[in-house]
Amino acid sequence: MIRNSRRLTAAAVLALAGGLALSGCTTSPGAAAVVGNTSFSVDQLASMVHRAYTGNPQAAQTLGSKLDFERSQLSRMVGSAVVRTAAQERGITVTNGEIDQQLKVYAQQAGGMKALEQQAERSGFAPGDLRGLVEDVLLQQKLGDKLVADVKVPDSTLRQLYEQHIDDYDQVRSAHILVKDKATADKILAEARKDPASFGALAKQYSTDQGSAANGGELGYAGRGQFVPAFADAIFAAKPGSIIEVHSQFGWHVVKVIARRTTTFAQAKPDLRRAYLQDQQSTLEAKVLSATAKRLGVHINPRFGRYDPNTNQVVARVDTLSKPLQSKPTAQPTLPLGG
């Protein structure tokens, strides 16, 4: 996909995380925030802060101060409630299948589901909260799409955008063994073709590319533009599963073409359209969400700060000094994802 579009990567999505798992839940004694008829309790926020910082020696570096973390969570809780209300009013829903599919995409970006869950924990929330987070992201994405649904964008414009970012839509996964001379490459090629399973060991033994040799020559998925022309032409012309020899300006490569993944223009069109209309969509989204928040009414417990309607964020009060919550280790959230 287009790397600089509004499409969120796994890491970017996790940066939006936090209170989403508590969205829509009723209050216990003492509210930290109230959005319309939705209340977020002080105890729930305390449990989240405790969970995020306990057993995480890098919490101060990754999450900042507890006061800042509390405000960021309240901001996300408010944002979740507002997005869900705006979506519901327009008949926008997200299915479990859509959530499952998006989770697979984010897991792939992160390097696997376990890696995604580890990113989640470093971001201050439990892996079990991921579904609620993804649901909110998809709801906001669908809301934005609906707001610009009547805007006409020529296919020729989207096709040009597709070609400009083809490296995001057509990628080959490969591994290579780099050596200085053809004779050595020929020898390795014969051994690798005779026993393809030995490719990783051969890479560790022979490859002068130390960056990939330790990983069995693995180069991962990459677009044509990320390689020199001779290498790119060869691997994109080869069939997945083949082992070939390539000469480039760096030397001789024995290359294992592992797989190829391609997103067609038709498949990419929704994301391309979203990227093209990014600024217009963002402006319309901001207006709708701001109006929804104003209509619902957003109230923040003064001990945590105040709500800034211009930025839709909870910010520090200038007339008081807030103190961080004293969390209760036994008060862990057990509420359904997404509220």
C-alpha cells in the first residue's frame, strides 16, 4: 500500500491505542470522563495505568509520565465514543470478518501476531484489546469513505497513483548468497538446486552480505525499486520456488525466489482513492467528529485536566496540578472488548 497515505500501519495504529477496550462501559464510583451517556470510571483508568507500567522497565521511555499517559488514554476513550456514535448515526458497522482480516494485515506488518501483541504491550494495553482498537480504526475509515463517497476521482488519476507506488503493490520475497566470482556462484547454485533446504546454511557459510547471511540470506518482501536493476529484473522474471544466478555491480548472487505477492489495481482502488482524497476526507471527518462531540457533551474530571474541543484532546489544566492515579493491582478490567 501507499506508504505515505492515511492508511495506518501496525505501529501507527498501536500509537492510537489505549482506552479503546474500555469504550462504551458504564461507570463505577467516580467518573474520569463522560461522553454523552457513556462513562469511563476512575478505577478503570487506574487499572489501565497500573497494567501499562507494572513489569515494564521501559514504560517511562515509551509511555512518558503517568500523568501524560492518563490524559492520552482519556483522549482515546473520548475519541472512541465519538467515532462510534458518529458511525452508528450513519448506519456504519464493522463485521468480525473485517476485523480478522485487518488484524492479519497488521500482524504481517509487525512480523507476526506475537510481535504485534508485544508492540501492544509496549504501547500500554493488553493484546486482548486489539480487536476493539481495530474496530474503531475501521469505523473511522468507513466514516471517512462515506463522507467523500460522492466525490468523483477519474480512474486514470488512480491508475497513475498506482503506478507511482507500484513497489507497494508488487513485491517479491527472496533470499540471496553474494560471492565475488562466478565459479563460486556456480558451485553454490548446483548445491542449492540439488538440496533447496540447504540454502540457509549455504548463505551463512558463503555469503559476503553479512546483513542477510545470518538470516539465511533472507531479504524479505520488497518492490522492484528497492534493488539494482539487474537483480530486480531477474527475481521478478523468475517463478517462485526457483533458484537462479544473477550478476550485478556487487558481485555474483545465488538467489532463491520464495514468493510473490501482488495487489491488483482493482483491489488497490479503495486505498488509492482514500489516499488521493486524504486532505478533503480529513477536513470533513474533523467537522463531523467535532460536531458529534459537541452534541454529546464531553466532561472530564478536573483532576485529570480539561477537554480541548479544538484538538479533541484532554490537556492539562492551567489552574491546578493534577496528581497521577494510585492504581489498584486487583482492579484489572474484565469488560468486553469495544464496550
